[in-house]
Amino acid sequence: MTTIAAGVDLSPESEAAARWAAASARVGDRLLLVHGFAAAAALQPLSEFELDFDVASTRDTAVAHVARLADDLRAGHPDIDVRTLVEHEFPIPLLTRLSRDVDLLVLGHHRPGLIERLTTGSISSALSARSQCPVVTVPYGNLATGGPVVAAIDADAPSDLALATAFRYAQATHSSVAVISAIPDAAEPALIEAVFARSEAVLAPWRERFPECHATLQLVNGNPSRAITDAVPQASLLVFTRPRAGGSLATWAGSVARAAQHHTRCPIAIVDHSGR
């Protein structure tokens, strides 16, 4: 049994993420809808500005919202075990702690405004950098269904977890797999051939392990985040490896994976290079 945790707030993005998680779960899997409501309660000391935050009322609203969503998902997906968790805690530490005990964390990705483009403050970015399990961020709308699962790899340092995530999801959804590897703009033909050969060698055992998943290999150049996401625009899921220094938000902020989150239209799975 796989346990999937979906972070839920009151936004349509988080509801889309929860629905994607339910649709991606297999028979017998557990889906945990998680909501942390401490952010609003933390503003209580600002009473001089006549802001009135009632913790009990905030909790009741959150519980009711999550319960309604859970009931809806149970009705649509009776073969999975849908549960809820509502805690008086900030979302990032709550979900970070839960990532130690679940197999997958699913979050809605809000379309970035100016502040989020200049900072690493969003919940999806913070969890993608800190989580101890793979994280999928789901944009609101424009989701492709039936498209290939795309795995971006480094031919010289491939991540088994990234490839496993891609092939397992493709197997579960009866999808094909497109493996993408980036090359420099000015790469000489000999280098291109060498990178292709190394990438094929990386892919070979996964083709044997998942013979039912048709897998292709493509080399791309140019800006990595755009080149990879543009290579297969109809992708149903895009799998990236988090930088090896995954605990550093500075490293995460400049990574290809985070850049891709800001202009892709499909869910993105972020896995730790050395993670489980």
C-alpha cells in the first residue's frame, strides 16, 4: 500500500492537486488530506489593526472544507482509503514532518507573482527543497491526460529514484516514458554521440524492467528548464531530480526543477538525487 499526502488549503490549486493525487492512486492506496491552519492564527497579535482571527472558527472552517473534499474524493474513488488531518501548525513544518512517513507528497502550485519569483517563500518551493519523499506540484488547469511521463536525467549522474518514479507512474497510468538529457548549445558531434550512448546505457535496464512501457530518449539543448519542458509539451508528468545539496534553498532556487515549475503546464515530480 502506498500512502500519498496532499496538502490542502482553501485554494482551487490545492483542490486540483488533491484530485490529481486521488486519480493517480491505485486500488488500496491511502490518500491523506493535510491542512495546517496556524498561518491565520499567527496574525492574532495584530489586534491593534482590528484584525479578528478566531482560532476555533478557523479550525472549524478548515475541518469542514477538508471533510467535504474527502467525501467527494471517496465518492469518485471508492477503491482508495481517503483520510484527513487538520492541525494547528504551519503548513511547511507539518508537511515536512509528514514527508518522513509517506511515499509521496502532492501540492498545488500557485501561479507565481512577482514576490514568489524573487523569493523562495512559496510552500511548494519550500517543500520541494526539504521533503524527504518525492514531491509532485500540480498546476491549476491545463493538465494533459494520456501524455508521456518525462524524466529529465543527467547521463553522467543519473538518479535511480527519478527513473523509478517515472516508470512506476507510467506503468500505473499505462503511459509511455520520454527520457530527456540536456547537452550544451555548442556541443560537438562526438560529444552528442557520447552523451546519447551514455543515456541509452542508463535507460537500458529500465526498459528491461518495465517492458510494457514504451521508452524513448531525446537530447535537448538551450535553456535547460525551457528546453526540457518544451521538448514534450503534452507530458502528463515531468520528473526532475532535486540538486544534491537539496537542503539549501539557495541551491533549489537556482535549479532547473524550480525554474520549470514556473512555466510548465503539467504536474512536476521532484525527487532527491539520493532519496528513498
